[in-house]
Amino acid sequence: MDDSALCVAIIGAGLSGLALALALHQQGINTSVYEARDAPLDIGGGLMLTPNGLKVLEKLGIYQFLNTQGYNFDRIYFQDGDSGRILETIEYGGLKRYGIRALRTYRRTVLKELLAKTHEEGIPIHFGRKFTQIVSETDDNVTWEFADGTTETASLLIGADGIHSTVRRYLAPGVEPTFGSMAAIVAAIPTAQLELPKADLDDLNNASNANPLPGGIVVPKVGAFVIAPQTFSGDEVMITVQRAMSEATHGHWTDLDADKEALKALFRQNADRFPPMVQNAVRDTPHANLKIWPFYHIPRLNRWTSAQAPGGCGRVAILGDSAHALPPSAGQGVNQAFEDAYTFALVLGRLFLNSSIQKPTNDQLQKTLYSWQLFRQARVDRVLDLNRQMDLRRMPGAPDKDITAMDSAFDWPFKIDFDAGVTECMESADVTL
């Protein structure tokens, strides 16, 4: 490795890893991606892409394609299951308010397009290279080892290897994902199965519909079913219900997911208390379209870099789910990961390529990365508050006094100014550029 050139290695070719690779490439930073599997992991499921995440994808050059692949919408609704009254409308996108509409699509669609763009830009992706351990760090670089015994060296190594991150074990030994005693059961069905009024089909997101979608149908003291279109035409929807789960289920998700009849029974629980649309939705759920997603999170970490790890010099960092896995309640997990990737690249670009500093010292790098971490952690903390509010609306028995209005609750994440945020990081780090 040429010590004079900044070279960043990324562990993990998932959504956040590929987004980071593209963002670093835009900054003119040499980047390589290493993935343990022989191909990108497609775990299935859908993604709720909100204005903050979509603006990153727009800057990375893939939004225009995705816009034609998923369901575009502006609002989500919470509707009383007994009376049909709209309890709450939340602005989740919109050209006037946020400059971009929200988008619901398949995870595999986004992953495929990120991968294609990465190949198009000539960014090397090495499949079948399983990271195992850090060998050494200096103030200038990091060397690590793969499962086959080979080693590589780079200026920085970034763990974007998900909630069960192997890289995280180096900088935060003993930290493991914590089960949130809750899981989402989801099923994909044709929209026709809902048997909506014909007038609703012209624009599923219209507030005047009998059952506007995406929407959460709420029955007090019972819970809620969330129904969201996820194709461009809206001809398929994802139905989601959250269930409280005992600690005994922790570690047995494969067994639970495999027993589709038991899962279907849990999915349909109390559906007879809901209006016909929900009963129609759960009536016929093919086993192949039924999944359970447990809620896990990562305990708050002191550092997202190896600056305080034994023998560490801060040349290893983590982001996305590796650093702060979030439950999906507010639809911000992947969107925050995209924010991480894009702002991390901007910070490195400002420090190494767009400053008067000929070669930043490791101390300057560590101050900058810690300032970036604090900026990102503050946003993650606020997302956790949004998650709590969304959970209160979906789970049975939530006290009314704990539920606060959310008419403008998503303004702060959706109206992010990336350049201003990065400027804040640099000023806070007190690194002269």
C-alpha cells in the first residue's frame, strides 16, 4: 500500500457498505469492498425509504431508477378500526415539504442497483473474503486477516457488516445485540385480496379513501395491523403486525420462522376484532410470503472507532447496523445507515482532500471521527424516540398520556442538510482546514 494515498477497505457488501463505497468514490478516495459470502446477501423483505435516505441515494445516482420500481407516497395514516375515523396523518414525504416523495420497495431491488452502480464505477468488490481479525494498527494504517490466512492493509478499515458485526468485536469486545422482546410478523399479498372499494384503487394514498394506505389500522387495547403498498403500481402490499415476544424465543427464530402454521396463527391473532380489510388481508397468506423479524438493538457504544481498543490507533471504524442497529418501527434503520455512509465520506473528503492540511495527523483524524460519531449518535437517539412513539400506536394497551402528536415529528430527520452537518462536525473537532 502507498502510505501517501488514502485507501479505505470496507467489510460487508450490503446496503450500507455499498453506499459507503460509492460515497467515498465520489470524494476521490480509493475504496475496496470485501464480502464474506460468494454473493450479496438477499434476506428479502421491504424497505421504507424516507426523504433523508432517498436524498443520499439521489446523490449516489440510483434514485431515478428506484423511483420507478417502488411505491411513491406522501403520507401514512393511523385509522380507528371500529369507526374508520382517521386518528392521525403523518407526512412521510412530499415534494413541497421535503423535496422528494417517500418510497416503499423491496430490499433486493435497492441492493441490486447499488451493486450495479458500484460495478459501473469500477469499485473493486471481493466476494468470498471473510474477515476474521485485526492483525495490527499504526497511526497510518491497519492490517487484518481473512479466514484463508491472507492479510491486507489499508489506511482505514470500516465495518459495515451488520448487526452481528465481526469488526465490532474488535473495538467493542463483549457487546452483542440485545433482544427487544418484540417481533414483527409480515406477509406479502396481492392488493386485490384486500377487496378495497374501487374508488380507493385510483390513488391508494388519498386521504379521502375508505382505507388510505400505507396505514395502521388500530383497535384500542388490541393492537394494530400496518398495510403498505410496495410495488410501483401498488398491486402488492406488505401486512405487518407487531407481537410481544418472551425472552425464551431469543435464539429460536429459525425454528419459529420454519413452523409456518404456528406463525400464521400468531399473525392472525385477534384479526376478527378488526374491520373486513384486515380480515381479508390475513385470510390467505402463502407460507413462502410469511416471515418473522425479531427486534434487536445494539447497546450504546462509547466509540465507533478502535481509538480505545487494546493496541488500537483508531484506524478501524463501524457504521450502520454494526454501530447502532435500530428496530424498524419508524422506518429509519436503513435511512440512518445511508446517512452514516454519506456523511462519513464527506468528513473524510473534507479532511484529506479539501483542506489546506497536506497530510492530516492521526490525532486530527481521530478528533474528526469522534465528532462525526457524536453528530450521528445524536440523530440515532432522536430516532429511538420516534420508534417509541410509533410502537405506542401499534401495540395494545398504550396509555394515551404517553402518545404525543407527530404532525411534524419527522421534519428534523427528513430535512437534513448534509453539508451543514459535516461542517458542524469539522468545527466541533476544532481541526483547522
